[in-house]
Amino acid sequence: MTDHAHESDIAEFATVFSDLMRSSIRTRRQFLAKARYNLEWSSQLLISCVVNEAPVRASVVSEIVEADPSTVSRQVAQLVKDGYLERRADPDDGRASLLVPTERGLELHREHLRVRNSHFARMLGEWDEGDLRQFSVLLRRFTADYETHRKTWFDEDAEPSRNAAPLASQRES
């Protein structure tokens, strides 16, 4: 623990973060229930991934979204069939194909971003511009650290001590 990090501050942050994660799960459920284009959330995620990484192999998309390659392959096939993505020959490997968004896929992605940004604009409309910028910088830093440490979350050396209270009795889950 660093000199700057106090145990109670970290506990408070962990509680607030856990609350945010639960809220995020509820939001995801709402998103799935009201999918505007009858696309599953995972399909929208795949389209966004391809838009951001194109041209990209399906195997790389699977790695990025941390999903089973066969599942991603089936979803990609449907997105190609529905006209959101297209396959192009990989110039480096004639046996492989690269995914790129179609104009229809790009339009869906732009609409998704418009809706998302409009929601956040309403939610954060009362925020001071400086606070919003500072929060964005800190959240980006936190996300990078979270992602780095997420990979070791369940390492054996990170196990709670045997004397620790059970998770069910702790608010900081």
C-alpha cells in the first residue's frame, strides 16, 4: 500500500466501484431487452470491435472480446449475412479472410455512438467542464490499472487470508 492510499479510502472506492459494476449489469440487461436493431449486445460489440480494428481477423476479434472463437465465428457469419460486415481476402495469407464493416455496419455503429453520447450528455449536463475532463483522465488511468491487475485477480498469492470475513457478510463485494 502506498503512502497516498489509505485503507478506508480504498474500501470506500471498492464499494462505490462495486455499486457501479452492479449498475452496469442492470444497464446491460436493459440494453438487451430494448435492442433497437434486434441485434444482441454481443453482436453490437463485435461490430464495434471490427469498426475500431478493421481490417481484422475473426480470431483477433475473439481475443479482443474474450469469447470462444466458434461462437464469434457463428455471430460473424450472421453479421456478414445480414450485411453489417464483409469478408475480404487477407493479402498476407490467402487462406484467411479479414473482416471490415460495410456501410450498413458503419451506420449502425454511428447510431450506437450517437445514442450513447446523447445519454451521457444528458447524464453529465450539470457537470463542470473541468471536473468532467479530470474525471475522464482519472477514469482512463483507473481502467488501465484495473485491466492490468484484473489478470492477476485470482492468482493464488492474491487469496484472502483464512481469517477474513466471508464475502457474503462484506458490503465491499
